[in-house]
Amino acid sequence: MTQASPAKNTDDTPTVDMKDIVALCKRRGFIFQASEIYGGLNGFWDYGPLGVELKNNIRDLWWKAMVTTPPIGPDGEPLQIVGLDSSIIQNPKTWVASGHVGGFSDPMVDCRQTKRRYRADHINILQPKDGEGHWLAVPQDDDEGISEKRLKKFGKGKSIGAFEATPLPEVNTSDYDKIIGPDASEPGTLTEPKEFNLMFETYVGATQSEDSKAYLRPETAQGIFLNYKNVLDSSRVRIPFGIAQIGKAYRNEVNPRNFVFRSREFEQMEMEWFCHPDDAKQWREFWIAERKRWWESIGIKSESMILREHDRDELSHYAKEGEGTLDIEYQFPFTYPGFGELEGIAHRCDYDLTQHQEHSGTKMQYIDPDDNQNRYIPHVIEPASGLTRAVLTVLCEAYTVDPDRPSGMYLNFKPSVAPKKAAILPLVAKDGMPELATKLYMDLREDMAVDLDIKQNIGKRYARQDEIGTPFCITIDSDTLQDQTVTIRHRNTMEQERISIDKVKEYLTEQLGQMA
RNA sequence: GCGGGUGUAGCUUAGUGGUAAAGCCCUAGCCUUCCAAGCUAGUUAUGUGGGUUCGAUUCCCAUCACCCGCUCCA
């Protein structure tokens, strides 16, 4: 069967409009706005009957590719990867050690005049020692001599020696009206520092106090690092090995945007690959190739993705010393003609294990079973992607406009991710056709997710199945009553073929296997 | 977080300072022999909260949500 693929435009208009995808998701029960009847909640989404099937299918394929049947390694042996399901809430010290508590609460100030935003702890305030004149906000890290230029303009002839420098966070907010912002031309334009704590806070126990404060995990990775020793001591794995986890994570995003692409509650699929520091570079390359292949296996076309190395200055705190981070990016309709992040493959070095060793006092070093003098803290290669982001990607990729069919479009899902593999449709609801269809349905449903639909005319039912991306429709008609044959309709081509009713299961199993 | 835009049924659109209209969809029944046909009946809406007014979906204010741009994205 030929795969219809939408031709990518060469101009800057994507072939699919996000509005249509969002509307389809709501109409057919893939994704709803969370708490919609109360007006919704910015950054939260619910997965409907078909959405949860799609999400579970993608989740299961990831788990199978990582844990159940991990890839074959460079030495020809299967890799060792074990699963984990850690708690969303952990001891809050976890997030101090990981750097999230310190790094996620940078106070920011906005300038009302220039609309620019600054980190408060990166700004110094030059305060005239004689108390006369304006206070000047300048960058702390002032390589370009900005302070001098600002002084010349607003310092009323005073030299730098006539000022005292104070970090902005130490300045009383009641004095903000005297301050001229770093790029402003008049005083009093800076807002009070706002805390941008991107972790959701909660309280453990029935009484709320600072002592009982805890956090919803902003990444699943830390649960893996916390259990690194437990896994090592209980499951006979040896370096190199991986621990994989799928689960919810929470980030209080400043600005959720683009449907489920950036939401405040989302689901991650992360695997931490523990290896010898000398092998980290090689394993990073291995996982980049492996992960790209996986995305292709669930139906994402190679030409819709790019691999992008992070620039030095966008590297995370944990990746600074290593081989860096590479993103696999997808050409979403809302990033077109640009790309948006699908998965990051990061070299986290020994940052996390070292941090937890220091903060917890628990030794995290690995002792080579063949040479107990060879002790080291493993380096980590982390392929981390968003499951909910994967759902969006698969939807965007599958959405295919086709004006020549009643629905005007169809979802070109790979059968492995499709919520329904086949639909069984009696041509009309009489002459014993519904009974035959029900019998076939009862047989098939033991082996695959199938739909039985008897209502309305056949065209509407085909259209409905096209909209939810069902690869095959099996139709019972009057010939079936005579010769026990049914028609199989192929979603992408709308072509039909006739086969014996008792060959249907065999046929579908073979076809679905081939197309998976 | 800033600026701009939008908000009437699941969707697309009417309309009005005084009972909110239609088509499609959906549900039930009839009909229907291969791609959203037809008939009958039915469900469903002025995002939320204030204010002005005898009366607000309409005018005003606030708020929420969504979209676009900027910002942010550990």
C-alpha cells in the first residue's frame, strides 16, 4: 500500500493548520482542555478515550524498545536496561542536590519602559554616595563598559568613585522609583523582583509549614538517580546499563503555549545510561542514532526531523563539562519552517550522582566486579523525551489533508500507534449483517483493538474511521451472506479487496505486522 | 510576564437593551446494498464575575481561556 505523504511546502506556510488539529482532537476525543466546564486552566490538558489509547500505544512502544527488548549493543549482545517507577514527590533535599531549588527561583525584574527582563541578581545598583541624583542599574558582568556610558549620560558628571555598588536584590523596593533601568531613559520603570520558581510546591502531611514543604518532580530523571544504588544492589546489572522510567512531571512554565507542546503537567520518557567516563562519547553517539531510528519506527519521517547540537551557552548546568546535549527536533506546524524539541540526548557527566553523594552522604561509586581497585562514579547519557509531546508529534505527522474524501482528511497513523486497528461495519443494519459483524467483532477483539459500528450509512462510518486513523475497515454485505467473504478497505487509498471471512484475523495480523 | 486579537450549541455562522435563529454534527426511530443521501422526533449556547438599567448576550469594568508576536524554556 502506498503511503500518501503531504508534500511539504517550500514557502513558510505549513501544510496543516494547528487549529484543525486541535479541533479534530476535541471533536473525536483525543485531547480536551482540562477542566473545560470551569473555563479551563492554562497549561493543562486531558486525554480522551482515543487520546489515551494513542498515548498508551506510544508509551508501550518506548518501553518495549528500551526495557523489554533493548537494542543490541556494539558488541553484538543485548543492552541491559531495567525499569523503574519512582514517586512523584521525593525528599525535598533531592531538588537542592539536583540544582533545581537554587536554579529555578531566579528573581526577575521587568522594565516597563523598554519591556526588557533582567535577572535581579545580575544587576548592580550604583548609588550616589552624596545621595544626590538618580541611581543607575548596570549589569554586574560589565565587559562592555556599560556602566561608564550610563554614568556619562545620567551621572551628572560624577565619577564611578562617587557611587556605591549594591546588588539589586539588596536594594529596598521602596527605592525602585529612584532607579534608572539598564536600558531605560527615566527612573522608576523597574518592577519589583518576581520569583520564577518553576517547581510546583506542595506540603506533605496535614499541616502546612516550611518544614513540610515538598515539590512535584520537574523531571523523572532524579528518581532514577536516587535509586541508582538500589538497582545496582538488587538487579545484578553491570556497567554499562540503563534505568528507564515513564511518568508525569510538573513545571510551572512561565508561558504554556502551542497546545500540549509546552504544558505544566506532562509525561516524560527518560532513560539514564550509566557508563564508564571514557566510553561516554561513544555511547552518546550510539543513543543518538538509536533514538532517531525509534522516532522513525513510530511513523515520524526522517525529513521532518533534524539533529541539533546545543550551543555552548545554552547547555544545562549538568552538561557543561561533557560532550554536550543534542536535540532531536521536529518540524511542527507552529514552528514551521523551524523546528521544536522532541528529545534531548544529554551527557550529564557524573554531575547528578556526585551531587547526591555529597548531599546524602551515600557513596555512589561503582566498583568494577572484575577489578575492585577500579572504582569510579559513572557518567550518564540521558535520552529524554516527552510522551505527551510525542502524541502531538504523531498527530501532526499523521494529519493528512485529502479533499477527495468525505472527511476531507485522514490520520495516517502507523498501525502500531493507531487507537483502533480495524472497524467492522455491516453495510446495512438488516438481513443478518449486524449479527455476522458482531460475531467477527467478538472474535477479533481478543487479539486487537477493533471497533464495531452499525449506526448510520456506510459513508459516514468510513469517514469517522478515517478521522481517527483506523487502518482497515471490514464490511459485511449481502455477498457475505452468500459466500462468506468480506471487503477490506484500506484507509490511505480507500481501495477495497475481498477476502474470506475466516481469513480476516490472519490477514490483519499479517498486514499490521508488515506495516508496524 | 508584556503587547495585540478573539470569545453565541460539539462545529460554522445569524441576531437583538425586552421569549436567542439556522445549517452541519450528535442521540433515538424509520429508511438505506459501499464512501458524511433522505424522513420524523429530540438534546445542547451568549466563557466567568461585577456595574449601569425596570430589564444586559448586547453598553462599561474586571477576570478567565484560546490565538498571534515578544519574553521564558533549568
